[in-house]
Amino acid sequence: MKVSILQFPGTNCEYDTQHAFEELGAATEIIWHKSESIPSDTNLLVVAGGFSYGDYLRSGAIARFSPIMKAVEVYAKNGGKILGICNGFQVLTEAGLLPGALKRNNSLHFLSKLHHLKVINNDNIFLEKLNNNDVVNIPIAHHDGNYFIDAAGLKELEDNNQILLKYTDANGEIKNPNGSVESIAGVCNKEKTVFGLMPHPERAMESILGSHDGVKMLQGFLEA
């Protein structure tokens, strides 16, 4: 299993992501954003979290025009598996590879803490190791994590089982930290090949860090 991890100026979670997948037994490679190709042996492409280009425009809006993104779009069109985490999720929405957009948190404050999520749809390789309605505890760390999509887009997500995760409390009751529509924390494309979420499963791989719930979230990719 080969996991390639994109690195933009301002990315700060690429090595956390690399560590997480290597702990699960994957081979990894970090790809600089000026590269114009993705390694041919890539089984999963990860757009890691951070603050690409300092988030000086909309989060992910400048990264969307990096040279590597043309190859990312081709990779996606050919059915390649892609996971965008936090800023990576923002990049994928800006590139049109995932529906919706990420706005400033309702509180206008940066949020950094563990937060519970409920599994809404596990009929995909990302969450197949979990059950629907399972509650996991995963760190969030974002300033622009407020997921928005219009009513028509929301219905399409619901009809196609594209809503993957929602923010909740430990009992699975809605607890929305940032104002996201329907408390959405993660979505996928219609083909269930491109996935994005604001929380950081790569930071929840070991109990000493407060949670190891990220393990099952990432294992599905390795066993697909």
C-alpha cells in the first residue's frame, strides 16, 4: 500500500499523516506542490492539513492553483482514492472535487480540541471499519471549518449517502462547534472515491494523545 501526501507552503500535518499511515503498515511519500505528477504506484493520495499559503485568501483557494493540482484532478477523474483532512478538505472543495465550501467558524475563533463525531454513512472504504451511529472522539483544529452547502446540494448529499460524519457530543446528540450546515463534519463525492473531513484522524492514533479512534478511520483505506 502506497500513500502519497501533498505538501504546500504552510502545510503542517504532513508528517503526522505520514506517521499515522506508516504505523498502519503503509509506505509513504511526501509530494511537494510544485511537482506536476503523482507517483504511479499511489494507492491513496492525502491532502494534509495546515494553512496552505498562510490561508491569506480563502482557505485552500491559492493551493487549488498549485502545479500539482492538475495531476490531482486527473487522478480523481481516473477513480483514484483521495482523502482531504482539514485544510486538505478546503483545498478539495475549492478545486471542485468535493461539494460545498468551508467558511469562517460562527464564533470567529480558532477551535482546537477533541470533539465527538457520529458515523452517518459507512458504505465506503474510509469508514467501513466503523458502524453507522458509532461515535468517535477526534481532534479538531480550524478557523474556517464551517461547512456550507445550499438546500439543493444538501438534498443531493443526503440522497446519495455522501454525508459521512456529523459533530455530536459523547452520546451522539448534535453538538455543532462551528456552525456547519446540519452539523456536517465530513463528506465524499458521489463515486465515494474522494473524501474530506475537518477533524484530524491522524492526530488520534494513540491513546497517549487522548484518543486512538483515528485508527479504524484510516484502516479502511489500507485494506480496500
